[in-house]
Amino acid sequence: MEPGASGADRTAPDQGALRVAAALEGDGACIAEARHLAADFLTRVQTLHGVPVTARAMDLTQLVVSELVTNARKYAPGPVLLEVRIVDEAVEVEVWDSDPVLPVARAADPGRVGQHGLEIVMAVVQKFEVRRELVGKRITARIALLADPVGDITRRGPA
């Protein structure tokens, strides 16, 4: 394990599973590092394992990682744990932080500046789940690796 510039500890993908995990600490640079970790992972599973990853899935995964890690850093003290894994024909992004308060998407307000991250995440993922843990909470978001059927919002919802 080798610490990154922002204090992130990277772990190599598991030998038996398609996943990568990191403990993120430090300044805001860890958010960019988390996005790069997710993009590198998806590129690697596509190249080495032949898992199809669309450009849309790559972009949405980086967006979801960025929003979830940003919220965790903003609202929770201490490290943030990130795991990105392939499950069936999807990529799951899981973020753990130490704050036990569960996030709630706010009502749409075009006049509100900022604080739209959770709304954005919930609009682009197939499934979204928040679980309270013994310490803190764990958020899991699932993104289709292949094109999500246009207009099929019925597949979105709790995991």
C-alpha cells in the first residue's frame, strides 16, 4: 500500500474480485484522486478483463464518486472509505464516512445555489442505498456499464 499525495491509501484490486478500495484523507485533492482511482479502475477492468464500459458509464461513475466523496468530506470528520466494484453489468460506488446523519435530497429549487449533489446522483444512478452503520453511514450507488434504457426511470430506486 502506498500513500497518495492527498493522504489516500490505495489498495490493489482483489485477485478474485473486480474491485478497488481506498481510504481517503487530506485536503480537497483527495476528491480528484478518488475520481482518477475510479476511472483507472474502469479502464483496467475493460482492458484486462474485457468488461464493457461505455463512455457514459465512465463519466457517470466519476461524477457519482466526486459528489459522494465531496459530501463525505464536507459533513464528516475523519477519513472517507471508497470502494468501486463491478457487480453483474454495473459498477457500484460505495462511500463510507463517520457521520451517522443520513443524507436527504432537498426539494428542487432553481434559485438555490449549490447543494444539488445528492439530487444529481439520484437522477443518474440505477439504484441508491444509504445504510447507517455502527459508526457512520455507507452510501452505495449503482451505475449501468452499458447504456441505460432511455426514459426507464422505473429501474431507479432503493437497492
